[in-house]
Amino acid sequence: MKTKQTVIALAMATSVALLGTACSPGGGDNNSGDNGPKAPDFTAPLSGSMTTGGFTLGDEVATSRADLATAKVKADGVTNVTINQANFDSQKFAAQAASGNVPDLVLMDRQYVATYASKGLIVPLDKCYEAQNVDPNKHYYPGEIADVTYDGNVYGIPQFLQPQGIIINDRVASAAGVTAADLDTSKPEALLAAAKKMYTESDGKPTRLGFDPQLPGQVSIWFLAFGGKIMDQNGKPTLNDPNNVKALTFLKELYDAQGGYENAYSFGQTWDFFGAKNQFSSDQVGAGMYAQWYPNVLSGFKDTAQVSGTPVNGPDGKPMAAAGGPAYVIPAKAKNPAAACAWAIANTSDDAWVAAVKARLDKHKDEAGYIFTGVFTGSQTADKIIRDQYIKPTGNEGFDKLIATYYDEMANVVAMGSSTAGLQIQTELQNAVVPAMTGKKTVQEALDGAQAAAMLAYTPPTK
């Protein structure tokens, strides 16, 4: 199915590993021998120019926050902020780190932070938080901070936390006699039965998926829902954890009941995912697991997409949100780390997120019936402000339930983990899904192979 999650190629992970020696501690101004990169002086007066990399200013949420952060650091002495608009590229970053020509601030997936920290390519930010008078575990979600912690130090400043929820096509579910309670991820047998009730086909090919699991992109979320994990508390890969095997075995059964993985995947590729004929408006799906940003897409088609929601539940039956998303990091050879620190903290402050919400509401102020589905910031304080002050009844009961579903999940943010093999874990996990779903390998064989490959990139933390 279509997904925003980027699959990182093995070659990229290899390039990072190879550059670990070239960029090892001792090679840059911020390094301190065998102890790895030390924290720069984040209390230094702000001055000069700073540059960013790894993200784009794609919408009003991004531009409004960037404008606020830029204005703040300029007021404090920075002369210029250059935002190099391009998505994060691991090969490019590794090459920049090797040459010493790096941006002052980089945005990357939180799953990769420990990998770069272990190579000495980025600096710890505990002193950055102190300099800006921010308690990371109070402003951000502790699960996010855990995901950017390596060897006892925090290396990232989180941005966004997009939980996954179950979006229900109320029209299809009602006709099939399926309720939200039947779509509980902690009750896989009931979920499978519900999917079968809503599934339709013609000549053995799907014409409607009863339930869209969103593989391979969301496989790690399914692991968590079954009580599994992709790594342990030390970052050691655990891809073949017994609960992961149970999750992937269930998912294969789910796809097999819907024409098989290849047919279901091919069918999903025909959907008008962002358009008026999307799979909910066209009744091509009964329900599925989708990230929080997708209700914002569907809100533009509220008259034809009759939807509501129910949470992704953990094995205990309680709603959960995985702490996935990006984080700002500061390269070890950054030329203006103090400015980068101040800009990133300002960019993820409550004031910045409120400015983003206001910018979005202003953009749609003349649209009759516009539904604001929220902005999920990665800051627990900002999320509370937004829900309390800006989430209002929409007049559409289904969308109100859907919006509440995602916010309710935020009461239980689950860390994905932090590992020196973060890049490799994600790569090998994605590579294991298709052979397991198509039967080219058994689930156990696919995950055993992924585990063995991921372990080759793992180095235990020293603390």
C-alpha cells in the first residue's frame, strides 16, 4: 500500500558504517579522543550564520515554525539562517560528515540517531536542553527521548509524533455487521473475522479489502500491538522475537484471506489515495491502519468518506502510540552548534506549534465545513494545548470519533528503541516482510535472516 515511510537501502547503511572510521572521534573540532564527540558550548552568545539540512518547508505548519525560530535566533544575534530544502539522505550526510562540510542542524528519523551517535557523527544535546531551560522528558514525550538516547546521553530534539489508528469505513462496516469492537488489534481472531466479512473479490482478485494492514510500512507497529519489539533495552536487534513471529504469522493469514499479499498490494496501488476517489470514498476498503496525517486528507472528502476510528491497542487491550518520527541532531563538525540548538528548541516550542495551528486554521478560514484534525507535535505540552484549545466538535460524529481516537492513544506513547544498528534493523525488517507474506520464506525463516543481518551492524553501548 502507499505509505510515507521511507525504506532505507542497504547501501546507505553500509556507507554510514564505512564512514564511521573516517569520522571517528578525534577527527573534528568537537571531538574529545576516545570518549567520542563532546558537547559544544551551547551557552555561547549567538552570532554568525547557521544552516540546516534534511527537511523541506512543505506547508504552513513547517514555514510558520521555521519563521518563528529564525526570528528568535536573529533577535539573539544570529545574522542569517539558510534552510537547505531536501529530505534527509544518509549517503549525502555520511559524505558531508567525512568532508567536514556539514549543516549546523539536520533532521533525520529517530530510529537512526543512535547509529550516527555511535559513529561520533553527531553530538550529545543534554547541555543544549540545559542551555535553553527545557526538561526534555516534560516538554517532549519520554518515549521519544528514549528513542534518541544513546549510551546515557540524549542526541536528538524530537519533532512530530504521528500515531497509527484504525480508520473505519462506517458505510461498509455497517452493511457487513462489523463494529469498532470487532476491529480490536488485541483480539486478532475477531479482527480477522471482521476483515473476511467486509472483503469482496472478483475472479479471485480483491475489489475491496476488508482490512488494510499497511504493510510493509507499518510492520513494526503490528509487532508492538502483539507485544513484540524490534530491539531490546540495550538496542540489540530482536527481529525474531516470538511475538513478532506471531504478529507476522497473523498478518500473512489476514492477507491470505484477502486474495494474498501480492494481489492485495497491487490492488492498493490502484487507489486514489489523496484524491476524491480514495479507497474510503469508493468503498475499496472496510478499515485499515493509518497514520494520523491521513484523516486530514480524508477531511476534504467528508461528504463521501463516511469514517470513524478506533485505537490501535496493545496486547493488554489498551490504546498505544508508537514513538516514531524525526528528530533534529547537530553534527560533530557543525560550525554554529549554539545557534542550531537554539533554533531547534524554538522550532519545537509550544509557541511554535501554536503558531502552526493558527497558520493552518487561517489557511482554511474561508472553507465552509473545514475539519481541523489536529497537529501531532511530538511535544506533550503542545499537544495538550492544541487538544484543549483548538480541537472543537465538527458536526461530523464520525470524524469527531476519529480525531479523538488518535489523541486518546497519546496517553500511552511506546518507545520503539534506540540502537547502533537502527538503520540496519529497519532495512532488514522491511526486506523480510515480502518473502514472509508471499510464502517464499516461512515467517520464522524471514525474521531469523533479518535478525542475523541486523546483528552484524550492532555494537553494544559502553554504559
